[in-house]
Amino acid sequence: MSTSTETGAGETARTRAVDAHEAAEARPLWQVVLIRPEVMTLVLLIAAFFIASALSPFFADATFILESASFYVEYAIVALVLTLVIISGEIDLSPAALMALTACVFAWLFQAGLPIALAMGAAVVVGAAMGAFNGFLVLWCQLPSIIVTIGTLTLYRGLAQVLAGDRSIGGFPSWFIGIDWRVWLGVPVPVIVFTAIAIVLGIFLAFTVTGRQIYQIGTSPEAARHAGIRVRRIKMGLFMLLGIAAAVAGLLTASRLASVRYDMASGGELQMVLMVMLGGTYIFGGRGSIAGTYLAVWLLVVIATGMTVANIPITTQLIVMGALLIISIIATNFIYARTQR
Amino acid sequence: MKRRTLIAAALAASTVMAAGAAVAQDGIEIVYIPKNTGNPYFDSIVAGFEDGCAELGCTFSTTAPATPEATSQIPFITAQIQRRVDVIAISPNSPDALNQVLDRARDRGILVLAVNGDLVGNEEHRDAGILPVDFTKTGPNQVELLGSMIDYEGEIAILSATTDAPDQNTWIAAMNDVLENDPKYENMELVATVYGDDEPQKSTTEAEALLQTYPNLRGIISPTTVGVAAAAQVIQSAGVADEVELTGLGTPNQMRPFIKDGTVEAFQLWSPYNQGWLAAHFAVGVRNGDIEIAPGNTFEVPNLGTVTIEDKNVINTQAELTTFTAENIDDFDF
Amino acid sequence: MSGLGSFFLRRREAGIFVMIVIVALIVGAIEPRFLTLETARIVALAIPLILIAAMGQMMVLVARHVDLSIGSTMAFSSIVAGMMFRDLPEVPILIGVFVAIALGAALGTLNGLLVVLFRLPSIIVTLGTLSLYRGLVFLVSDARQVDPQFIPRSLISMSQTSPIFDIPWIVIIAFAVAFATYLFLGHTRVGRQIYALGSNPVAAPLRGIKVVPITLLVFTLSGALAGLAGVLYASRFGYVNPGITGVGFEFTVIAAVVVGGVSINGGVGTVLGTVLGVLLLGMVSVALPILGVSAFWQDVFNGAVIVAALLIDRAVRDRSVRALAQARSSA
């Protein structure tokens, strides 16, 4: 939740993180490789898979798991971009509401008679614009992203409701409907889209100059500015990209359901943040990886699907999800604290 | 060391999942998916299924999402398909968002029944709909009940659920129709239809606004369980039970105190228990080949008599609404 | 800046008060029935739960944290109190009220512990406990509602009967809580330390402020007040449903608090401002149905109002920084 105006805990954590970077060189190689949050995620993923298989004989079935993954992939695509935003030291809680808003814009325009391709384009434009609005409030008005996006989350959800009312809008052409049933090489198309985006963003973050600069901005915005990095421009780009990702996710959901309602993806912000945190991205910025988030998505898919197919009451599921979020953040903090010594 | 304990803690959290395990079954396996957990109304339907299956020897289970949001049931349906159950009975949260996944279930040979609410306009995506009552009679029944309380005279208002709730809108349209066309109701004037979104706070505020905006209001119809309870609470608080009559659709447990203290004279509903009971008998009959699903066919259900499959494969559990008053309310517990 | 503008910015409470009057007049002009005592009664009954929780949220925000879990905390206290009334009818109501407050306080303390022990941002911690506590609500209640017949008459009548001037008990309790908060924040050493902690967390330990106990305290108070709101929920609505009670409550409360001029950057906020913020939002929620405006606009209004309040807050801070710089350069 660090912002340019913040002082205190966030600041010291950041300074420590810088020190840690230098200190890390001295540790033995096996520690560098093994003691990473992503490894924890991977271990949990494997463990969860075995537990889920033991719980229900119906779980261990690749087709079923891939099919079920389609429900989570929509949030997952947003979570990938959210990873970049959090590494850069900001956060955004509004994309789930924005998914609903963009999908409602799309459906409303389609119903008003606009060609479907144009309506889809409009949804993406609205997504980018709303993302830019978040960026404007955070970067130019210098409001803390964590609170301001709580405001815009309420606002976007409200606008979606005003636009669509309390009914579902549907009647889309058959080629648009049911993207999650389309399979390529045995894998549903949304899962392929998710994986492709993960690869592109992973390469971007790890191997491009801008990608490295995102880490620097998250580690210390002041230092980044002194080093001549255009902090504001990069962050603005990330907010807009997040808006676009939300629009894409909204359209995927519209295709899967063949209809759109204002309350779709409600509560999705928790899932998205959970995916990023579970993947070992540092909440104060400066650290994290796309690989971690990618693994975390599969971890969530396995846990949620495993519990549902074993008929475990939703009660237990809610508690596991909430506890998981807190435990993953604590664990990540400990691992980063440990690597500092 | 610290790290190891942490991972252990994380694992411990995931093993909370070990609460219940699935066992493969012989015989017919029925699963019922209500709108959401925590809704006492659906517990009665579940009880009907349980008793039905206990008698018929089928295996029954129930599972539900936390919220009644349109898409929240989808992962649960997918999981049940994977569990290879024979029958999925569902009280749908959306008339259209479930189309795709229900089609998939039917492709796999699963019998899909809509229970308590139908996929209005998308009936081809389920095998049959088991509805509580003949919905075309619900609106007129309610108008008649309120009319009898206010001597068929004065201003009345409707407090509904959401503006697009399909069942409520069907009933409200029928209410408007009889109020306009039946001379018996010519002195009753419908002054407002408002929507409380099935939320206690909003329903309460809407009901209070009704009392304030229409000082001459004689009666309120609230054809939704949340709305009628909120309106009863408002009338009781304002102390206007003598001036304003209230009726609607509510559950006996929810309305009991208001009937006892005279805030509400009578309200109506149907039997959710019988729906579960009927659905279990119907499902087993179809699976065993005793019942063929086609409009016009009939079958026997113990305690309910002969039941007819209507147009669009709709099955009505009872014809007219049950009216609850101070005399009979203690016979019911749901 | 015009005189009126600076008046608005400097006296935040006056600004909100003027807003309340303007909104009332506009709505009254369209629908004269709005300007009656009856409306005042409806507004008064719409705000007590929000007002009580807002007092807790305000203290948390002043200490530079936030508590998103209050809706679930409220539901937990509410359902447990309701179950007590149902399963142990001989237990006096006051015990139920006490249990609700204590449970809320316990959940609040847990939030605080997670924040101070692991140095985690409160927003993420409470986003997690929002889901966790809701799970607990389903767990303890076995996902079953507590029906109206089990809520004691005397508890319900607190929302209906009045000891004085026709003001229901529940409203009096809410304003008593606000007044107590005012005394606590303004006239005790600990209260002032909350402000000092929030305005500068780094310097706070140097000034002898015990950061950990005070952070725990604000979260505990926020939880306890959410717990009180929970038992009053049972009074107001006459039943407790595990899936409905308190859902989305946190957003309404945060909106009211930031509209009331409490700064999310900590250290700034008054009880009077918060009360007025709650009143403004409560009045709008009553005005919409009276005007016949769709309730859909409520969320748009709440969201816009949060963003607007944050922008005003920012503008005020910029002004005071500039004023300070001016004072320094002229000295």
C-alpha cells in the first residue's frame, strides 16, 4: 500500500528491501533457489493436489480440472496485471467491479444495436479509461491507491447497476457464446489465453528495461525518479493495462455465461488479491513475480475445485480462503525478512 | 525452522478440507442446489427431499454457494457433473446464466430439474420444472386476500423484491390485471409499486417511505419473504396496524410474531416441503422409467395425489396458495 | 480562492452541514412531504448502526489504519447473540448485549494483532478477515437464520419505544456512543495519543507513545462497536440471517466517515464531522425512495462521494502545507 506520500513502516521496509538485494549475493546458491515464495506456492500446490485427490475420487481428472479452471481464469488474467501494479508499489481493488461495468457497457451497446465487434471495442476503451481514471486520482491527485480504489469500486459497480438494472442482458450471437467450451489441444481457450498472457507479462517483467524499472519504482520511488525513470508514466500505463485486462476478463465472462448482470464478479477483488499474495508478491512493492501468481492461480483452482467436488460446505471454503490470504502474506513477509540476514 | 512451522500451518489450513468425503453410491443419486446457504426456506425443501429419498431408497445430498448471485451456482453444478450424480435439482439464481452448464449436464445424461423457480424463457435447458403453485393464480389470490381485509376499498401499494425479479413481475402483472378488469376491485386503487431489492435495510426504508408518502394508504402487498417481514416490522414500529393492512408471501417462522400480536392478519405461501417430496418421487419415477416427461402425462405421489405435467413440462405442487392465520400458523414450522 | 471556498475547506463540519441543508431543501422543493418530522424519524432510524460502527472506523482511520471486516464482525456478534436468545431464553438481554460487544472486541483485537505482530497493512489483513469472519458466521450458525420469534420483544422495542421526545432508544444509544467517543478522543491522554500516532507514526515512539497498545486499542474498539451494532441489528430488523446481515456494510461506513472529513492519512477527524457525514448519507438513502429515484443510484452516489471527499481532503492538506511554508518564509 505504499504511495508517494507514505512514510513509516512502508518506507523502512523498502530501505531494508534494498539492503536485502545486496545481502542476497552472499547466501549459498541452494538457499537463493529454494527459499523463495514461489517455491512455497509450488509446494503448497503439490500438497493441495494430493489432499484433493484423497478427498474425492472424482478430483484427479485433467479434463475436469481444466474445465473448472475456466471460472477462475477470468480473475487470474486480471491478477497477472495486478501483480505488476503491486510490484510498482500501488494496489487496485476496483477491477472486479470494472469487469462488471465493462461487460454491462458491452451488453448495453450490443442491445442498443451496435455491431458486436464495436461493442467489444467500446468495452475495452471504457476499461482503459476507467483504469486511467484510477491512475489520474492516484498519480496526479496523489490519493492513496488503496482507499481511492475502494471508492471507485463502489462507483463502478453502481454505474454498472444503473446501466443494466437488475436484469440480465443476453441474446449474443452463437459465435460469441461459450468460449470456455472451445478447446484447443485439449485445453479450454480461456486457459490458453491466460497462459499466453502470463508468458508475455513474465518476459516483459523479467527481461525488458521497463520491467526492471517497475521493480525499481516499487523498491524506492525516490531513487527511481533520481535515476531518471518516468515513474508516473509507467504507473499510469499499468493502471490502464489493468483496466484493459478487466475489460477482457469481463468479455470472457460474458461469453461464458451468454449473459451479463451488474453483480457478476462480485467479491472478485478478494480472489484477485489472494492470487497475487499467494504467489509471493510483496505487499509493499518491489518484489514478486508472474510465475508466482501463475502458480498461485492453479493452487486456488485446485483448492476450490477440490473442496467443491468433495461437497465440502461453502462455510469451510470461506474460512480456508480468508486464512490462506493472511497466512500467505505472513509467510511471504517472513521469507523476505529471512533473506535479508 | 520458522519457515517450516509456517508451511505446516498453511498445510493445516488446507486440511480443514478433510471435513467430508465422497463415497461412490449404488442406486439413484440426487443432489439439490438451493440458491444459497443460510436460507431457512430451502431447508424445508431439503427436508422434503430427505424424507422422499428415505422412503424410495435413493441417495440424497445438498450443496450451495454462499451468496445468491447469478453465477455462484456454476462451479457447484460442474462439480456435481464430475461426481456423476443421476439427478441435479436446482433452485436457479438466474433464468439464463446457467444455460450452458445445465446443457452440459444434460449431455452427460443427468436429469436436470428446476425446483421452486423456473428458467423463465429458457425452459429448454432443463428437463422439467417443479413449481410451488400455479403462478397464474398467485397475483389474484393475493389481491383477493388483501381486498377481504380492507373491504375492497382504498389505496393500496406493492412492495416487491428487485425491479426485474421474474416471478414477482409475473404476479404483479396479474395483480394489475385483476385490479383493472375485475369490477369487484374497482374501489381499490394501486398507488405505488416499490422495490426493496430483498434487502432488509432497503425494504424497511421503502416501506417507511410508502407510509409517509401515502397517508391514506389502506393496504400493502409484499410478494417476497424479505419484503413482507420488513413491512411488518415497519407497521409494528409505527403503530399503524389498525390503519394499514399487510399481506404477502412469507414463511410462518418469519411472520409468526406479527400474526400473534395482530400486526398481520393473514399471509400466504405454499409448502416448500412438498416440493422436495414431489421432486424426489418424480426424479426416481423418471429414472426408473415409470414416468415419461411429456405435457399431459400424470403420476401419483403419496400424500399429494395425482399430479399432472403441464405445458413446458411444468409441474405445480399445489393449485392455490395456502393462507396462514392465527388459527393455523402453529401447525407449520419452516 | 473565494471566501466561501476557503470557509468550506477550513471548516469541514460547516461544509457538510451546508450540504445537508442544501440537499434537504432541494429534495423538499421537489417533494414537500420530505420536510416533515416524519422524515426526520425515518432518517434517525436509518443511521444508528452506521453511526455506531462509524465511531470505531473513525478511530481506526485517525490511527492511520482501516478496518474492512466490520460487516462480518457485526454479523458474527449478531448471530451469536441471536442464537443465545434462541437457545437460552432465560439469559437476560443485557448479557446478550455484553457477549455481542465482547465477541466483536475479540475479533477486532485479532485484526490488531495481525497488523502489529506481522507488520501487515491493515487493509489486506481486514480484507482477509472479512472473508474469514463471514465463514465463522456460517460455521457457528450452521448456516441457519435466527427467526423473529426468538428475538426478545424488549430488544425489538428498543427500536420502537422512546424514553423522551419520541426519540427511539436505539437512536439515543447511538448518539450516546458518539458523545462518549467525543469525550474519549478529546479529553483523555490516550485519545490524544491516537491522533499523535496517526499524524506521525515514525515520531510517535520518540514522543513516548506506545504504538502497539494503541493500535490494538483502536481495532478492539472498532470491533466492539461493530459488535454493539450487531445486537442492535437484531433489534432493528427483528431477525438475523447469516448471509445477509452486514454484507457491504463496511463500504457504507467508510463512505460516511471520509465524507465526514476524517483523513485516510491519519491524525485528522472529528466526531462532529463523522456524525454529519453519517447524517448526510442517511438522508440521501431516505430521499431516493421518496423522490422515486431508483435505489441503483445509491452506490454511484456513495462511490462518487468517497472520491470527492478524498479530493477535498487532499486540497485541504495542500493548502495547510502552503500556509505553513508562507508562515515560515515571512517569519
